[in-house]
Amino acid sequence: MVRTGDKQGPKRTIRNGTRVLVRDLPEKVRKTSLQSAFGDFGNVVRIELMPEQRTAYIEYEEPRDAEDAAREMDGKMLERSKIRTKMMDDRPRAAMDHAIRVQEACLANLESRAAEHQQRIFGE
């Protein structure tokens, strides 16, 4: 679960697997059009529309409804635009995985060696 907050209200919890990302929306799409198109799959809790990016997040009450909507609506036409949909992964991000830690250690080692080399050459 993820906690969010915005200017419109208090922080709330988003259950993982309940949000669908919708891209390539028509330029002047309205929330009512999205509600009509996506409401058939289940109870829509919230629609967050970003018209300048032609993108929306649609949050469902139940994960199964979100999955059905993402699967069924991907590639469909909405107001003469072919939309793209996918499930959002709202799980909290875990600590860095092993590969990233190894990469950072290698980079730190290279930086240290470069500094030593520069000191030997330039005497700085």
C-alpha cells in the first residue's frame, strides 16, 4: 500500500494492483468519458487526469477490476484515439538490490584509483 496526499484532501492509502495507467488519450478528453469507458469493469474510486501529458490514472476499488480494465482496454479506441493501458505497480520500493550495490562499489573503486593516479601524475 502507498500513502498519498494532495491539495484536495488528506493522505490516503492506495492498495497495490488497483491503478491503471492510461496513455495516448485524446487531447480534450474529460473524466466523464473515462468514467464511461472504464466504469463497466468495476467501481472506479478515483480518476487522475493529466491532459497535458495525455495520460490518466484510474483507481479501482478491487485489483481484479483494474486487471480486467487494463487487459480489455489496451489498444481500444476512445474518442478516435487508440489508447494504451497497463497496470501500475504501487508497491513500496525495496532497498537497492545486489547488482546496484556491486555497480556502485565498482564505481567508487574506479574513482578512488583515478584520484590516486591524478595525484601521482600531477602531484596534487
